[in-house]
Amino acid sequence: MIKSLNAFRRKAKGFTLVEIMIVVLIIGILLAIAIPNFVSARETSRAKACVANLKQIDSATQQYCMDQRMSSANYVAPTLDATSPTGLVGPDLYIRATPVCPSGGSYTTATSITGNPTCSISASASAGDYASNGKYYHGL
């Protein structure tokens, strides 16, 4: 009788193959649920960062126009070039550092005084698009 109890105790120390497979399956299911959510959150944060940069460029453009007393008739589009005399970027200008699109796009300023700055990544009907007050768009 004592031998059979000792034999039983030795077998109970490890996990069976079925138990390990169930744990791996559960982890796989949790990863299948979590990874798309992480990707979606990453894309949304990129779009929101781009929209924030567009708002910053728009505000800097409006301040530039007010300082230069520009109207629709005499509007000269400012640039994001730090070396340009009509630039918005510089340590003592409207934007300290050139904004960089987190998705790899490039920004352009508005072509009119009432226009909006744009990102080279165009907006589409995908779920990654983000609109802020109907003014700025960013498609991923």
C-alpha cells in the first residue's frame, strides 16, 4: 500500500500534455483578441497626433497672417521651411520645431487664408480616419 501512494505522488508532480495544450490554446485566444485592439489603438493615436500637428500649423498660419496684416487679397502662403522669410518654423517664430507626421506624411500650409493645412496622407473611408470638428482629416 505504501508503494502505491509513493508512485501516485511522483506522477502528480508534473503537468499533462492536455493541460499544457489547453493553457497554450487559452493564451492564443487572448492574443487573437488583444493584437487587433493594439493595432487599432496605435493607428488612432497616429491620426490624433497628425490632427494635432495640423491644428498647430493652422494656428501658426492664422497668427502669421494677423501679424503681417494679410487679407484674402494679399495672402502669401507661409512655409514650414525654417530658412524662408515667410517661414513659420524657428526658435523665435510661431512653431519651434518642424512638425513631423507620425505616419510618414508631409504637411503643407493652406493655399488661401480660409483654407486648411493638409497632410500628404489622404483621407479615405477607412476606419482609421479621424475628423476634428469637420476641419482636419487624416487617413491611415
